[in-house]
Amino acid sequence: MLTFLKFKEKEKVSINFGGKVYIGFTLLVGFSAVNTGNNILYILLSFLLALMGVSGFLSRYNLRGLTVKLIPPKEVWAKKPTPFEVEIYNSKRLPSFLITAKEEGINLKTLFVMVERSARQKVKLTFPQRGVYKLKHLEVTSEFPFGLFKRSWIVPLEGEVLVYPQPKEVKLSFLATKKGKSAGFVHFKSQKGGSSVQGIKEYSGEGLRLVHWKAFARLRQLYAKRLEEESLIREVEIDIEKLPAGNFEDKISQATYLVLKFYKMGYAVGLKYRDKYIPPEGGQEHFKKLLRFLALL
């Protein structure tokens, strides 16, 4: 959860176009009443002023007693629409209407038509680049009840969003070719036991001895033999600097793809970039550590 907010200060009121027309008409009626002394115009002026006062009271009450939660997903990826949740709690007896929550730094904007006790909405956000996005402020506004004025509270946010790099595919079959091996951007280490073939699996650099050539001839894709009593010790190290992409950001994207791919295949994954090195390990925490390293590199 990024933030938990109650509205206490920094209230702001702006006049909509309809409000400017309404104020202009009220002033016109006021001047006419003073100049002519017409009682009907005085009554109309009183009604207009009373309606403006009621509008101000209701708009202020409408935003009181609200608490907002901005809830991010577990993972946020660059250039991929990601669902966030905005949740509003209302501690007043009466509902709040036409509540809009905005955060300009991440282009967040969502409308709640009515909030009785609580309401939650999903909004999809897209972050153009990897890295840390620091949230600036959350603005909650409402034009209730008549749309003449817009009242808002602006509250500073203290949270941040870590955006992982966009994965860019690297063909694993390329690793089995002579060119792929000479590139040296992936190093495998594994221990295997047994000699009985149990089945086939996706090829991930096990060596030509374990390539299932019949499956390759039939499916035109590299598969490896799955051996009986195969050891679970399988490690891979990815050298980011040697990846085949043309620029640094694409190398980061390719490294992200390989981390995801090998992690799903059960490998202990490590990363290397110049003098920075993360040794191969397994587990969810290490996986998050690798993604954070790539996001902030």
C-alpha cells in the first residue's frame, strides 16, 4: 500500500464556467434590485445567494470524513498497463458524491459516483521507463452538488513505485549454436545423474549430448532429454554487458527476460554487470532482488 490519507488541510476552491455565469447573473440581479428597488428582484437575489451558500456548505461536507488508500499491485512492469486500486472510506453518516482522485505524476484519474461507506475502483497505469517513480501528491476533487464550483484537497504523498524493466525475448535455442556459445553472455552449471530418459523438456543449454534430435526433427525446435534421477542443482549466470542487444536499455530488457525464463525453469540465477555481481541463488526473495537490481541499474 502506497499511502493512507485523511483530508485535513490544503483545501482549494475554483470556479467552473457554470459558476462564473451564475455569479455574473447574481451580480446583475443585485445591481438591478438596488437600482430599481424591486422587491421581486430582492427576493430572487436572496434565493440566488442562499443557493450559493448551500452549494458551498454541501461541497465542503461532501469531501469531509474521507480516507483514501492507493493500493499498487505486487509487480509493475515498464510499458505494460498495470492495474492499481483506489479505495475510499467515508466516515460520515451521509454518502459522498462525484469524487475524483487524481495523481498527475503517474496519470492516475478515477471517478467515484457515490461513496456510502467504502468504494474501490481499479485504474490501469502505464509507466514508460523502468526505475523508481516517486509520487508527488494526490488531489481529491468534487463538483457536487450543482457543478458551479470545484472543491479539492491536495495531500503530499510519501510512497514510490518500483517499475521493473520490460522483458525482451532472447531465443534460448540461440544458446546452443556456435555463435551463441561464443557470445558468452550465459554460463550454465549443472549436475545430472542417471542415464534413463524419462521424457523431454525445453532446451536451456544442457549441451549437444542431451539434445533430443527426434523431437527437433519433428517439431523444429530444440528440446533436451529429461533424465531419470536428474539433479536439481542447476545454475545460470547472465552477463548483461555481453548480451546481443544494440543498446544498454535493450540489454537490460533481455536480461529481464532471461531471469524470468530461467527462474520459471527452476534454475538458480545470477547476474553480472562489470564489477557488480549477484551470485546464483533460488527462491522468491532472490528473484525480487534480481528484478530490483535490473530496475535500478
